[in-house]
Amino acid sequence: MGDRGEYSDFVGTAMAAPTCTLEPVITDKLFRVVLNNAAARKKNDKAVIFVHGFRGDAQDTWKLKESEESFPFMLASDPELPDHDFYIFQYVTKSLDPPAIDNIVAQLKFVITDKLQEKRIMFIAHSMGGLVAMRCILHFLEQGETQSFCGLLLYGTPMTGVEWVKYAQLVLQLATFKVPVLGLISRVLKTNKQVSALTEGSEFVEKLNGNWVLRVLNGGHPKIVAAQRAWFPVRVVSGNDDWVVKQSSARGFYSEIDWIDVDTDHIRLVKPKDRLELTYQIAVNFLKDCRRWINPKALQKLRSQIDQIWGLHQQRTIADWRFEVSFENQQLPATSNPFGIPNFRPFSVTECSYRRKIDKGVLKFGFAIGPIAAGALWTDDFAFLHSIRFGALPPADGQILQDQLRTVLNTHSTAWSTLFETAAINIRHPEGTAWQPLVPSDIEFPNDGLVRTFLIPQEAADLIGEEAFVNVSFRGLLPSAINDYEVQFPWLCDGFIVRATVKGGPSYIATSQGMRGSAILQSKKEQQGKVEYSSEDLIFPGSYLHVEWGF
């Protein structure tokens, strides 16, 4: 969630900042902190909402009696935060028959939707107010409602609940009346909806924590759609003299990066005396951190892309890919050999080896006319798919060549031997050296394509379900009018070397690449018409290498 920053970089002064007042936005519910200096009154797109805790209110929760300014007033008049508006949310909380926390959440949600819809929201919350803020954020996310949440700063929030007796003692400390028997007030509190929800192991706390992990912690779980998750800075502050909320509960799910322990008690956590106090400087630095985060709408798009990348871990992965291909300049002479088509010239894949998991007892080799047919054919069972694209040719020329290929495919008895020569798939154990040839089997003829099944021999049956090296080699055909070739990465690939050779003395070889992600490639070129690309990085599916040449 980001570095907590240095808290000694703010030099405090005696409280010389302008005084503020509370301006009601919704009576007894929402107040805006307004600078008395009229020149300083302006509306910003960032709104900080203070949410008090159990038996708190809009004013006393945040201010020491001997202080000149409250916590919200100090922040609102801080010259380092002129681009923030500050609000205080107030709700009913009392010892006898208070509203349930979910009712308070509904009020907060209404306040945000009705008055702060266009704002980028940050919460500063104390004690139970932190759970109110968390539940409110989750309510927006569960409903898929758009709202820009940009930060959550929690002071003494019991994320895993509190003990009954601790809250009973707190009520005694805060009460304006005297209750001589702790047991009596403990019995009263057991009927209090708010305190019941805060108790360790309560249904409210358990559901809140589970949903928070699912939708917010570290950006939420990828199985939840991005629009129903959130990713923003969270910081938690505990007091080492806090006897109400123990440190482990205030810390919750968060590590040292996002957690700060300070030398004060539960009530004083949100009553800084002046701007020099650590609890105040934590808030200033946190709001600065939130300022640096990108717009939440852009962040949602980023999350969607990250989800797609993360989803690759469940897809096919290959490693140590070695691909060597050579292109010939001359068409095949007319012979009795069935391999070859007029207007086409041969090329050879001498090695296409890689490590992968062998899921079944078969691998497939295929051919497709154009990218649409290739996309329809492709499955993870393929060891190799050779497709020809005609987009660089004039439409009429491309159509003639496609018709030639369709004629070949329609002649089922000779199609394979016309399109391929010496096609083979071999397999070996990752630690072994002996290759086992797969057995050519049935040929299928889907639309604009050809697929041949190769069977794993009995000698290599122990590799089914395991990782193994696969090697494909063959001689195939390319249109004579096409002087380019594209190597595509259909799977996640951990490291590769691609070598391409153009025979016949080309006048030039040009290369280009489209790598998705941040892969770093090394390239080499030789005068004899050879190029090489390599990388030890992880290559994402959809990446490609392109080679073009001329004579």
C-alpha cells in the first residue's frame, strides 16, 4: 500500500492557521469544515470524511479541551493540504438502544451519494467509525456502484473485535452518570446492537473481514470483477497505551508497511494537541500519499489488465523455446514428389523445441488458411500450427493463392504430403537425451484447415501428466510472393531463442517485434542472411517476432 513516509519532514508552528467553523450540510449528520478566511473558501475534488467511534460525536471526538483547534480543523487549515475538502460525519451512538451499524452505514452511503458523488473520497476514522467506513466501502463495491475511494486511515479500529468488559469500562469512563456496578452496565451493553457487532468473533466482524479480504486487501481477489473491488492506500494506527482495542485487533490484516504504533491511548489517538504530534503528521503524510495515486477510474482499468495477466498462471506455459527456421528463394522443380504447389516455395523448421506439460496421449499438428481459420483450430493440444496470411498481398492475388490451397485441402488423400514433407514430432524426458517419435495418426479437414493427430508411443507413456520436451520439425510451403514470416507466442513462454536464415543472398533482412509486457530482447544479425532474437524473460501470449527480407 506504499511507504509510510517520514514524519519528521513537517516543521510545526504555533497554531497560526486560520480558524475554521462547521457548516451543516445535512442537519446533525454531515458537516463541512470551512475556513473562516473567505479567500480560502473553494471546493476541491478530494474529500476527507472523518468518522467518529462509539459514543463519539462531530466535535468532542477530535479535540482536546486544552487545544485551540480540533484534528479536522488543523488539517483543513494546513497549508500543505489546500486541495482537500474536509467533512465530519456524525451518527447516533449511545449506551442504550442505538441504531445498528448497518443502519449507520446506510446513512453514510446516502451522504456520499447525495452530497459527495463527484468527489474522490478518503476516510479518517476512529474506533468503531473505521468499521463503519469499511462496511460503507464494501456496500458500494458489492452493489457495483461507482464511487472513487482513494484512502482509508484508521485510528484504533477493532478490525477483529473487542472484549465485552473493555467496552463496558470505556462506557464507564465516558459516561456522564455513575454506574456503580460493572456487571450491570455489562448486561446493558449485551443488548446494544453496536457493541454486540464489535465483539470478538461476532457475525458482523467475521463477515466484514472476509469481504474486506475478498474485495479490498491488496486489490481484492481476481475472481471478483474489477468494478466490485477497490485498490487504494490503507494505513492503520494503534496506541501502545490503548487498553480498549488491543494492538493485534487494530493492526488487523496489515503489516509493518501499513501499520504504525504510537505512544498514546485509545481516546487520545485522534486528539492531537498540535501539528507536531505524531498522530497528526501521520495523517498529513497519508493524505499526501493518496494524492500521488492515479485516478480510481484509471486504477480500475489497470486492475482489469493486471487480472488478465495474473490469469495467465492458470494457462499453458512453455519454457526454453528454441526455434530455428530457414527460407528458400527458389520454387520447387517439377518432380514426381507430391510435396509442393506452383507459386509456392519451401521453408524448413529444423527445430521447434520447448518444455511443456503433457496433458494427454496425443499432440496435434495443423495448417490453416488465414488468421480466422487458425483461431478456430487452435487448442492447447497443438504442438505446432502453420498458418499463411495474405493481408500484405493485393486482394486478387491473395484470392488466387487461397483457392489453390483450398483445392489441395479438398483432395484429402494427398493434402498432407502436398503441404508438408518430413513432418515429425518427438518427445523426451527433461533430464534425458533420447527422443521418442510420436506416431502419425488421423487427419481431419476442418474449414480452411488441416489437423493431424500424433500419438505418444508406449515407450513415453510415463510422460503423460508430466513435463517433457517436445520438438517439432518439418518442411512446409509459403507463397513465393510473400517475403516475411511471423513467429507468434500463443502461450506464456519462459525464455526463448529464435534463429531465422534466408537463403539465396537476400539484399536485406528487417526485423520487428511486438512484445507484450516488459521483456528485454537481445538481437543479432549476420551478413549471411541470418538473424537471432533471444530473451530470458517471461513472454506474454500475443507477442510476436517478424522477419522480412528482399532480393
